[in-house]
Amino acid sequence: MKYQGFSFNKLKIASFDFTCCEGCQLQLANRESSLTDFFELLDIRNFREISSEQHNDYDIALIEGSVSRQDEVERLEAIRRQATTLVAFGTCACFGGVNSLKNKFPLKESVTEVYPCMLIETSPIRKISEIVKVDLFIPGCPVNKEEVERIVVSLVTGSLVFLPKYPVCVECKAQINTCLFELGEICLGPITRAGCNSVCTTGKTPCLGCRGPAEEINMAAFLALVTERGLSQDDLREKMAFYNAFEGFTNYEA
Ligand code: SF4
Ligand code: SF4
Ligand code: SF4
């Protein structure tokens, strides 16, 4: 196919939802200004939200959501067998996401609290890398469509796919925002991977770390900042646990 003088093969792509709100898949159909160009790059083989056609000859599989049932395990394994590149698409898939809060309660209690009259098959939440090999992680709750577009272009052109290594604070300061620590709030921006254009903090809401840890984070300095400001360690732990994205970082000594 030729596109503005450039020859390429469209990506044979499929998108599948597991335990989630489907907000990340919705992002694929977002951003109308670039939607036509975006879809020009893709040969969509299976994507329930935008087409009733279903084909199983895809190369790239986007997996949205975490895993909470045995039938999801089997479905995910079958997708893995077909896909050349399997992408953990969004925070639920990458880390377990907000669904992981369920794991803090006894299984029966967490289900019957929400659905008292229903029998539901459910197991503890797992991120998809606990079940199958993942080739690419695109974090975010939801994913950032601009970042997804950039990654898709990289895949089409065979160039390097990368996520920002630096923390959200870099994007936040570039927007000349007042730091929320100055207003007495705990914000996870200093330890969270950028790429969302600091959307929460620009809206005066502290970052809850949906994109997971930035590379080479200085946890000691971050903890010192929280302590220096007299902010609550319990609040900090709660925020870091919200998306389950800081697993392995939460057993720190305050
Ligand atoms: S990462 Fe967030 S937006 Fe995406 S599916 Fe999970 S809960 Fe929904
Ligand atoms: S508000 Fe959060 S993201 Fe922004 S500079 Fe302060 S700590 Fe960093
Ligand atoms: S500011 Fe933090 S919580 Fe908000 S989208 Fe960005 S990484 Fe996620």
C-alpha cells in the first residue's frame, strides 16, 4: 500500500478485551483529527467495538484488561499462539490495574459485596504477563492515543518502539503547573513513567501512577520528600497500590 509516497504493509491487528472497562479500546476510536490516517495503517481483523467482522489471521494482538477467570486464561493462550506480537494494552493488562484492589479482600466477600444476588465465577486478578509472554507494554488508564499512534507508526515502519524513561514531573513542569506537593498533596509524578502529558496534575489531580514506575526511580529521595512535607505514609502506600503498578516497590522502609 502507498501512503503519501511511502510504501508499507498494513498491520494485521486484532483487539481483545478481558476483565476491564474497555476504556483503552475506546481510545483507539478516539481523536477524530487523526482517525482516518490511523486506520489507514491498520488491517483490523478482529475488534468487537468497531466491527462485527471477525477473522483469526492477525499478527498483532492488543490485550486489554486483566485476567480473572479460567476461560480468560484459555482464550489468552489461544491468542498468544496466533499472534506474532502480543501487546499488553493499558494498565489493567500491564499491571492488573484498578481491578487488583479486589485481591485485597477475601474472594467471596469482594464479589458478594458488589453483586449480592449473583453467583459469579472469579479468581484473583492477574496481569497478563503472569499467563503468557508479552512482547510490548503500553501502559495508561486509559492509554494515551497519541502514544498509541506513535507506536503503531513505529511498528509499521519497523523502527524502534520506546516509551519515555523519565517521570511525569518532566511533563508537568513543562506545562508550568504548580506542584501539588506545594499544596500539601502526595503526587506520584516523581516516580511514574511519563507519556500521558501529565493529564491529571494539569487538571490539579495528583498522579496515581497508572503508567507504572519510571526507569531508575530514586525511591529514597521520593520518600524523603513525603516525610519532609509531613505527609501520610499510609496515604502514600494506598496511592502506590491503587493500580498495582508499583508491585515490588511498596515494601520500602519509611
Ligand atoms: S486500564 Fe483503565 S481505561 Fe483501560 S481498561 Fe483498564 S480500567 Fe479501563
Ligand atoms: S504535581 Fe506531581 S507531577 Fe507535577 S511536579 Fe509536582 S510531583 Fe511532579
Ligand atoms: S498523571 Fe499519573 S495517573 Fe494521571 S494519567 Fe498520567 S501517569 Fe496516569
